[in-house]
Amino acid sequence: MSQAKFITFEGVDGAGKSTHLEWFANTLRQRGVDLLVTREPGGTPLGERLREILLHNAMHAETEALLMFAARREHIEQVIRPALQRGTWVISDRFSDASFAYQGGGRGVALQKLEQLEQWVHADLQPDLTLLFDIPIEIARQRLSNNVSLDRFEQEQGVFFEKVRQAYLARSQKHSSRFAVIHAEKTRDEVQASLLRIVSSL
């Protein structure tokens, strides 16, 4: 465990990834791993301000994509890369795969444009492991229905999230060497058993 790893958690809203991320991070810490947990959009003071704008202000789909990558550039420069360089593992709640899923799949931004942004912002940095929490959309929507304060992404209709889900699955197939797909509709114990096997493999 000498080399710091960059691990990302992805999935549609309602998949439960944030809950499992906390358990995953604590499990690694118990095994002696020095790690940092962060999120996107956000992770820096500027990123958190952009997050508020992105989650609560309507805008053109390409503006949304550009702001996501702007926040990401700052996140990499100020948080992710310095941590990895000093030997600290980084676990991020979302990274660029989310842009390909939400802005690409959900909003319809051309993948070529997103690929150009990815090359510009972090051509030399990709996660070592991406955990994709996949879940049937109707189950994800049921879970979100208990939340009384939904942001503008969470308020989208099921057809939007189905496009996001399919874009995530396509991305996981294209980059299968770093993706692990977690069947998030299973019970918490079953999901954590899958995650524990992944922890052990790390």
C-alpha cells in the first residue's frame, strides 16, 4: 500500500454511493491507509461556490459542462494531485465520468467536446479504480422520493436518469480495466460484502 491510489465513486442520484463511500473510506482507514475524501463538483472553496451555482441555477448544457470541468481543474490542482504526491489516497464522490454521464448522456453534450475537455484538464490523470453503483432507475427514484430538498439534477425525470445510467454503463465498458460495477439495488450488507472484496484486492 505504498503507492497512493485515486478512487472514484459514480452512479445516478439515489444509488446510495455516498453512504457506501463513507463505509469504504472507514474500512480503508482501519487498515492503515492515509486517505482524503472529497467530492465533485466541489472539493475547494471555489469549487463549492461553483457547486451551488450548478445545483441550483438553470443554464445551457454546455455551460454546465464547462463549469464542471472548471471546478475539476481547481480540484485537481489544489486537492487531488498534492494529496497523491504526498502519498495520501484520494476518494472522490464523482469525477469526469459523471460529466460523460450527466452532461453527455443526460444533457446531450457531444462526447467529442467532453473528451477535449478531459484531455485539456487532466490528460495525465485518471482514477486507479472507479466504483460504479448501478441501479434500476425506478428504485433510485423511490429512494430519492424521501428527500424533501432536491437539487435541479435530482428533480429531473426518469428518462433523464435512464440516459445517465446507460452513459455510465457505456463508459464502464469502454474503460473496463478501471471500473468495478456494483449492483446497488442489493441490500446494504450485500453491497458492503462486494466492497470488502474490493478493499482486500487493493
